[in-house]
Amino acid sequence: MDVGERITFSPNMPSEVNQLLQAAVIASSVDQARAETLFIQAQTMDSHCLQTYFALYKFYFYQKRLTDAERIVLSGLEESARQGGFPSDYRRLAREPRKWDLYANEITLFYLYTLKALAFIKLRQGHLVEGQFILSQLQQLDPQDLSGGSVIMDLAAGLEA
């Protein structure tokens, strides 16, 4: 199934997984059930491929299925921490930010970006205090703001006003 490249995922991704994700992206605008099946199939094919988590939680988010998006985000945080050899609990990481180099590689950067997604989901669910807490932890873990967490912080500040 050669569907072409709609979205560039990681270059290190297996081609079969990439093909499924590309097909899912195409299907997402016309057949959400098929898209979801393809996204899940890609993740089942390679549960270690972090881009499958990213694609699936973004899909759920855009479908306004925030509970499903949150579930996949949490799974993505777990998997990236497992692969990176660091604790998955952002609170624990933030207590010892110098102990962990979260700028080390794609895995650690995926963790930061996915933590930002968790904060955004919490804000969209109306859990402002929890979302802001996650953002404060993210700020400690990502002082250079490589994840773009400051954009979500600005959004959260606007929600308070």
C-alpha cells in the first residue's frame, strides 16, 4: 500500500508502520473509524515506535476524544521513559531535573513534547489547576522551552483571566 507521504514522521520508523500512519492520516478526513483502526494497527505492529503514540493521541485530540487522547499520552510517556531509562513520573523528574538530560535525544524530547500535550489536554478538559501544575513541572524539565510549553502556558494564563 503506497499512499505517499502526507506527513513526515521519524526517519527511523519502520516503513510498514509509516505506510499505516500515512494511510490513517489520509483516512482521517473522510472515515474516522478506518483512520482509528489504521492508527491502532500501526501501534500494535510496533508498540516501541513513539510516533505511533503521537499520531494516535493527535487523532483523538482532533476528534475531541480527550479521554482517549489522555490515555495514549500517558502510554507514550511510559514508553518513552522506558526507552530512555528514566522515571515516567514527571513529578519525580522535576524534583531532580539535573539528574536527567531531557535534551539528550529524540526519546527524551518526545517525552517533553508529550508532557506538553498532557497539560493541554488537562486544560481542554477543564482541569486548570492540574494542567497548570504539569506546565510548571514542564518548565523545570524544559528550561530552554524546546517543547514549546510556553505557548500552552500563555493559553492557560488566558483561561484564568
